[in-house]
Amino acid sequence: MSKNTPIKIGDTVVNPGQRVSVNLPVADLYTSTSLHMPVKVICGRKAGPTLFVSAAVHGDELNGVEVIRRLLKRKALKSIRGTLVAVPIVNVHGFLDQSRYLPDRRDLNRSFPGSPRGSIAARLANLFIKNIVNGADYGIDLHTGAVNRSNLPQIRANLDHAPTFDIAEAFGAPVVINSNILDGSLRACAAERGLPILIYEAGEALRFDETGIRAGIRGILNVMRHIGMLPASKRATSSDSVLARSTQWVRASTSGIVTGKVPLGSSVEKGQRLATISDPLGEDEEKIIAPNNGIVIGRSNLPLAHEGDALFHLGYFRELPAAEDVVETFASEHNSPVNMT
């Protein structure tokens, strides 16, 4: 096995065998306070791929921050081949404000590849692409659902790209979704460069979800083993995944108080009641019905809804019983009930 090569992040060169913290300068606050994007680089002694793992592209999505923190404490990383570049907080401004957005109200994940002379979002996106993405062979970006909305642990990726499909299967999330690429997203920018990248979704904004955190760490290690960055595990660690052929949001047909919601991860049948919406006086009630057989892969946690609000995200599978088994096995392996709210 040949010796690894150094990697440069910002003005810092990290040599083989080194584990270095790098602070990439971000646009300062108007208090003249310096702001930096924290990066941890683990450069193995032996040659191998370069993988970046990032979190908090949306500043209120905290699960991935904890995934990376725990990942960096794993003893297995001492035997790494290639280079791991971990960026726990990409959107530093949003993280400080506990907000999805940057101070200019732009969504960073619609601002890639950015520009060094554009808005705050454009400059931050450009900084990340220039220093992190351009030097990587693979990427894993960690996300959660929005505020008051939970996601079952799932991978979203372009499965028509064979190298991406390969690592999506290796990750071992219970559900894998062939997801459309959105203009201006990190994934779109990576795809233009031919970079295999996964989006891992689990849990809810501004909350830690222990099941999603454990599954995220395990999935990243699975991918690192699969691409040769870590030795094969002595015990089986990968889980089966099922491919969702399509997904659909079920929306509120009226406004009111939402009760009796089916839990996240539940298997539902066409015509089954997902929840009931009532007026505050309890005089009118309307059932929210599952349009098809599927599994609840995302859910609103608010007990209130306006007409048209997204309440349940259903995944549809060619073989629903097999998908049910995978979700149940995943829950048991991570010592969690299926209801991960």
C-alpha cells in the first residue's frame, strides 16, 4: 500500500499521519467578531479515498453535528486509509441563530456553487466547494426534517449514478430514495463534478434523535469500510435497505386540531386513517386517509394544521412486507421502538 498524499484545507497543509483542526474564515459578524467554519482533517498514513462528511448546511439541523462529534471519537479512525474531512457546522451563522437560513434569509442549500464576491450565502457556498468538495472523492451530507417535522432515517441520492447507488446501499439506512436533484443544492454541485454524494436524513430540526444519530455513525463507518478507508469489520454491521419507488406527502384537507396520528415508521394500508382533524369545539371531524399502502417516512409533529399543510410523508415500495421487515429490523438493531418521535 502506497503512502498517502498531503491535503490542503485553506492555508493549512495536513500531512499523512496527522490529525488537524482547521478554521476556515467566514464573513465576520457586524460586531467585528471573527467567524470560522470548523474542520477536522484526519490524513491517514496509507493512500485511499478522500471523504467529506458535513452537517448543519441548514443551521437548525443538529443531529449531524452530534453524528460527526461522536464519529471523530471512534478508535477505528486510527487505522484510516486516505483522508476524512469532517465539517460539523457548515452554516455557522444559521447555527448561532438556531435558524435554517443565513442572516440574509437565503437557503445555503440553494446557493451552490456560490461566488467569492456574492451574498453571504454565495460566499459561504464558494468557500465550502473550493476547500472541501473539490478535493474529495466522496461526500455524505447530514440533514434532518424541518422544525416540527421528523424523518425516518433514510438516504436520498441519485441512484441512476452507479457509484452513488453503490455507497447508498453500503450505508445501511432502512429506506433509500431516488431523489430529484434541486438546482443550487450541494448535491447538484457535486453531481456536476461526478462526485458520489449521499444525503442522510433523520430526526427533526433543533432536536437530537438518538436512533438517527447511532444509525448515522454506523452508516458512515459502513461506507468507509466499503470504499477501503477502514478495514472490514469482524462482525456484520450493515443492514438491509429497501428502495422507495416513489413518495407522496399527504396534506391536511381542512384546518384544525390534529389528533390520533400514526407513528413515524408505521406501515399503513390504503384507506387507513392516518389522523383526525377537528375544529376546536369538537363539532366537526375529518379523517386523513392513506391514499395507498406504504410506510410513514416523515411526519409533522404539530397538533395544529392549516388546510394544505403537509402531515405525512409516505414511501411506496414494490414489496411492502419486505420493507416492513427492514424497518422493524432497523428499529430493533438500534434498540429503538418503530415510533422514533
